[in-house]
Amino acid sequence: MITQSSSHLRKEYLEQKRNRKLARYALFFLIFVFFLSLISYLAHRPSIRISKIELLGGVLITEPDVSVKSLEYLQGSYLWLFPKNNVLLYPRAKLENYLKETFKRILTIDISSKDFNILVIDITERKPVALWCDEVPTYAGEAGSEPTTANCYFMDSNGTIFTEAPQFSGDAYFKYYGLVATSTPIGSHYIASSTEFIAVSDFIETARSLSLQPIHLIAKDGGEFSLVLANGGQIYFDTKESLTLAGQNLEALLRTPALSATPPDKLPIDYIDLRYGNKLFYKLRTQ
């Protein structure tokens, strides 16, 4: 009898203990839901939600365009509770990447907040230093022929193709051809490695400083290039060896007695081949 009573009391005690535990869990859950709802309510307050965009540094990229894309990107919410355009919760890094992908002209971007509902977007635009054109010209020893139907795009100093260029007369910009095999080149790189592109650009500047008047660069297979001169001559080189050394070899060649008597821009160069290290080959056109 005593055993049954003791067992019954123990069962009641365990049931009460379980009920108290469930009550605590329910209380904690209600408190959690209350605070979550309170935070969600506060996060939706208009006073701390982004409603305006200010653009700094834009020249060809305009504030209305950036504003539309930014506010559009910040629509929606996290877990249907917290708005993405809350000034404390907006995805800054993702928005920066989105704008750089949307506006290829953007080189650098920094986003900060002002007055709790304004985003200040500070950008630096890419500066055009050259053109990439999609139709490779053919050269036949003298002046060569440049296609008039080629579509050309601006490139920056890192070799990034970032926007379509208008038609230019003459050689307002140095032109690059080849390598980018795509119908939508914007956002592509002429050479994947910006360091290698800068080395190629420096070699072109070396040729220019030697008065050779380079106007186009045509990429060949296997990392080889043809630098086309204003008089129709070509300089062959590749990126397998140091382009600094190639530039030094080019300068040394122009100083040899056979070539130094004529100014470099007047030399009837057919080609100069720098692809074999210190073994230099050249051919002059007959007058």
C-alpha cells in the first residue's frame, strides 16, 4: 500500500516537473518571439531605412542610374522579417559587387551611410587608355588595311574592356586586336594577368620612346604578338621571355651601324623579330 502511494507521488512529481519545464520553454519561446517581433518592427521604421542614394565621383555614370539599381537591389527582406534596405542590415559588400558588375566603368567603389536613410556611393571610373577591336586587320607589307566595320571598345590601364567606343578617325587611341573571343567582350580582360598586360604595355611604350610609332597590337597563337608600326612594319615578340630584355634588344638593334644612320620613324622596316632571345632578325623593305 505504501509502495503504491509512493509510486503515485513520484509520478505526480515527475509530471509536475515536466510541466514546469514545458512552461519555462513556452515562456522562453514567447519572450523570443516578442523580442524578434519587436526588432522586426523597429527594423521596418522608415527613419532607418535607405530611401535615397547620393553618388560621388561619377562622370559618365549618373546618380539616377545608380540610384535605381541600388534601391532595386535592396528590395525584399531577410527571412521575411528584416528589410534589406535597413541602414544597419543592408548587404554592403554584395551591393558593391553588384554595382561593379552592373556598371563596368566602375574601377573602385566605397559605400557608406549618412543620416540613417541615405547611402553615399563613392566611385572611381575607369579611364580609357586604348581600344580593343573585334575584327583583326590584315597587313601586306606596306601600309596595311584596317577594317572599317570593326566594333571597338574602351580598355583601361589594366586591360579591362569596359564599354563600347564611338567611331574615331585616325589613331586617337592605340588599338589591341585578338585574344578576346566573345561576342560580349565588356567585362573581359585582354590578358588574364594584369601584370602581363602591363608588361606588354610597357614594351609598346619602349617602342614609342624609340620613335618607332606603334599603332596596333595583334595577338597571335601561343602568346605571340605583332606590334604594327605606322609605316606598315611589324615587330614580332612573345611573352615567354622578359619583355624588358626584349625592349633592350630592340634599342640595341636600332643602334647598330646598319640601322642607326636613319631615324627610326623613317626606317623602311618590313619586320623585326625579337622572339629568339639575343638572336635578333630583321628585314627592310626595298626602296
